[in-house]
Amino acid sequence: MKPHDPADFTETLVSSESVFEGRLLKVRRDTVNLPDGSRATREYIHHPGAAMIVAQPDPDTILLERQFRYPLGRHFIELPAGKIDAGEAPLATAQRELREECGYTAQEWRHLATLHPCIGYADECIELFLACDLQQVGSALDEGEFLEVMIVRLDQALDWVRDGTITEAKAVTGLLWAEKIRRGEW
């Protein structure tokens, strides 16, 4: 059952302008009509979308990556993920990223969820996949990409969520999802 929303708070576009266009992100500034007839400005980031993988060598372990993230100036532990290329299906992105970043392929794939991580300031959409029955084939990192791949017990990864070692939101979501799958709840 979905939540009932009797009121319509839809904002309608009046005008749109590009503020910045980078290799990955684009920043837009839109003028919108609000439901009460007044106008407002909305600034947001346009993102091409991403796929993230809960890759499990077995139900009790998970593949994680440790990499430096420049905006926050520190290393983060994350699940494998990557940007969806133009014209690429999300599953193909997940398969490519698992191979390139972690050096694995998977025989079994399952779509778990669609996530919108930053709805207040970005249109990013992340497709979450489960990958099982893994085979190691060797990684092929992109130029300028540096990361450490770790196979970690799921219980240890969840402890890292609890103690604040893992704080990246997508990783937290994926790990909690993996725990639910292991328990047979999803």
C-alpha cells in the first residue's frame, strides 16, 4: 500500500538555464511556479545515474572498496558502483563496474531497488543490484582510479556501519539490504 497524498504540490517549470556543465555533473537553475501561484528558483545537479552492486561471494561475505573521496578529503569504504554511460542499461553498468573495479563477474544478478540519494539538490538515480555466484577474472581499473577491494564478513561490515567506520549512505543502504536478504526477509 502506498502513502495517500490528497494534496498536489507540483511545481511547474517556467524557465531553465545551465549554470555549469562538467564531465560528470551539470548544474541547472530553474524558475518554477509554486502551487499557490508564486514563483521560486530551484538549483539542482543533473547526474547521469549510477548502478551499485551488493556483490556476495557467499551469503556471509561481501565485496567492499576503500577509496579516497576528494570532496571530503578522506578514504571511504563503499560498495562497488559506477556511472551509467549514455545509452547503457543499468544492469550492464553494474556488470561492467563489478568487472572493472573488483575483478569479478557474477552468474546471478537480481535488481533490488531504485534509490534517489539526494532529492533536495540532485536528480541522481541509483539502481541497486545483487550479484552472486562470483568468479574472479582480474580487475581493469579506469585511468586515474585507485581503490582497494576487500572481501569482508557481512557481520563485520555491519559492525563498521554501527561504529561509524562506514558512513557512505549508499553503502549503508546496500549492507542493510544484504542483511535482510541473508535473513530471508527480502
